Amino acid sequence: MRKLVKILVAVAIAADIMPMMASSREVLLASEGQSLVESFFGDEEFNTGDWGNDISLLLPFKWDLGADGQFTLFSIAEHVKTREAHWPTYQIVDGRLRYRAHEWKQESSVDFWPSELYELQFAEDKSMLIYHNEQTRRVTCHTGDVIRLFNSSTWYELNIGANGIPCKTVHGGWPEGIFSDKTIKSVRIVIPHRFRGPKAVPVKEKDRIQTRLDEYDSTQSSWNMDVPQKDVLADMHRRYVAMTVPSDTISAVYLIACDVNNDRICDAYISSDVESVGTGKYKWSLYLGDGRGFIRQKKPMKFSVNRTEDIYFETDVVASKTDFFRIDRVNVPAYVMVLAELEKHPESWSYFHHDNFVRKFRKEKDMSNADYYGCIDNCPDFGTPGISSIRDMFFFSHYGLALVNAERLPCIELRVGHPAGSMKCPVLR
């Protein structure tokens, strides 16, 4: 590490930050990463971090800046703290990592806990790396409990600019804005490569986040529906609408396939062109599959998670065709989140339409930004507090309930009187 210290001394005379230039982000394979980290510690002293942590983290990406070379972000074990990690820029030169010295400025310092880094996927096959930082303080509420309040939550787009200097672009209104932006298809957590000790031994044990992502792949079949099932559902819903709105004739049925109640059997939200409510919104019915057919659900149902959260699956919701998401979180079964609007920003339909203790507690004086679990600790009937908000889903990182994937569900359009094979899909506008 003595050589690294000498390099850090050069920070004061390093190049100034240059304007951001176009860079190409590529995948950095684990095998290449292992070689890079091992060679790095062949020249540098290895030190452990908090609580004897001996695992260094390397982002699974590298940025190609053309004549300026390739760069990546690397957090050595001693830079990985209990709740945060520091990510300096390193240049990849002849199969080795070389620290990119530059004048330290807050706007180019990158710090985040690994579970706070995500990749956004857009409809145009573009992607973006994003991460968030929270500034908090602790206060004493009326019950005498010390509660953490979020003073601010800042979201950044992460990139590497000219000369390998990190570029952080602040995005206001996130994370709620991520879900309301109809060009965004998904937001998925990024898992850094992990290497143990100075020999950079790959950590093969999967953590809870990686295990949860694997579960996502294994459950995909129950979130898809074949053509005969779509035809059956379209006909069922056409007949239901004919009874409830006999004066109108359906020409198109809208279908969103999903496994709402996590029973590994595909369900669906269904609407039609005659059920529009306002501009771009429709009334949706929920049909549950039972292996033999489908039944239209007549009232909301819920399942409870970890005795601290009730998640509802709804019927008769009002939403646009792009307001449905599959949500995957650690230690929480996959579920559907439907967007509503709360105080002019997007919010979970369940959180908005069902009373719960978290929302009630946050209405008390000075408690509007109270930490979710601070609210729970003050719940008089522990075990039935209700739903968290969209913002809370990203604050669960340190509680073992981290969001690992949120994916916009495609809306399938079936023309009445035409075979399902002629459907238009998906609709993303």
C-alpha cells in the first residue's frame, strides 16, 4: 500500500477535471477482474477493512475512452466500510490496475454501498448506471424512541468522463420518477465482482441478492401466458364487460400476464377499450389462475411478509397500460406493483389505497421522512403495519429486504374477432 500512498500524494498536482466526453461501457468479466486484482496486490500492500473485512469489490464494467484508455471502479477491502464503500477510478494498463490520480472534489467522489447500485434499462436498448446516497439524522419522537430521519436522498447517474474522471449527474425526483418514465423498462441491482485477500480468490458463495436474482430466472415461466390461455381470458372478459356495460361493444382487450399471488400459476390483469377512465387510464380486472382455468377476483387480498409488511394484490384498479411492474426483493416473494399518484408523484396503488401504520405515523409532526423501521418500532400492533412506499423499497438495503429487480410488465393487445396470433405487443409509449 506504500506505493498507493505515494500516488495519492500526487493528487494535489494531478490533472483538472475535464468536460465529460463520450465513453463506451462494456462488461468486465470475472476472470479478467480476478487477474487485474491479483496483479494489483502483487505490487500493493493488502489491508483489511472494518471488522476484518478482506473482500475487495470491482465493478463488472469497464469504460473505453478511446485514446484515454480503459477505466473501471475498484473498492479495495480497506475502503469498504460498514455502511458505505469508496470507489476510486483505476485505469486498465497492460492487464494491471493503475490508480487514476486527480484533484479530489466532492462532485467526482463516488461512494455507495454495493446494494445501492442499479442498472436502468430503456426501451431503446440503452442502459444507465445509477446509485443513491442518503443523508440522515436521528431524533427522538413522542414515544421516546430514537428514529432515523432521511434529510435527503440523492440519486446519481454514474459515468466515466475525459481522462478517467468519474462523472455524477444528479437526477431529481428519483426513485419515484424511474417508474413514471415510460421509456424505462427495468431497474436491476448490480452485483460487483468479489475477491478475497491479496491473492484475489473469487468469492463463490452467493449472497442473498445473487440468490434472489437466480430465483427471478426460475420463476419467469409463471409470468408468461400461452396463446390459448390469452384467448380464454379475452373471451371471459368480453362476456363480463357485455354484462356490465351492455351498451358498448369491445374491439380490443388489454392483457398483462403476471403471477400475482406467487403460486407459480399465471394470472392476469385485463381491461378493454370500452373501460377507459380519464386520459390514458383504464379500469382493470384481476383474473386468478388455479391450474384448471381462471376466476375473476372480486375483492383485494393480501399476503404478509416478515411480520412487518402486508402486500395487497388488487382488483378493479385504475391505471394506464404501462403502470404495472413486477417487483423482486430479497426475502419477499415476487409481486405486482400498480402505480397510483400520491401528492403529484407516482406511488404504489396498495400504499395509497390501504390504510397502514407507516403512512399514519409519518403524518405525525416532524415524522414525514421517518425511516420505515422506525415507524414499525412504534406500531402498537406489531405485525400488521402495512405497505412500504416506492422510496422505502430502496432503503431496505441494510435490512435484508433490498430491491433486486423492478420490471415494467408488457401490455398485450388482442383484437376482438381476430386470432391471438395477431396481437400487438408490447405497448410501451
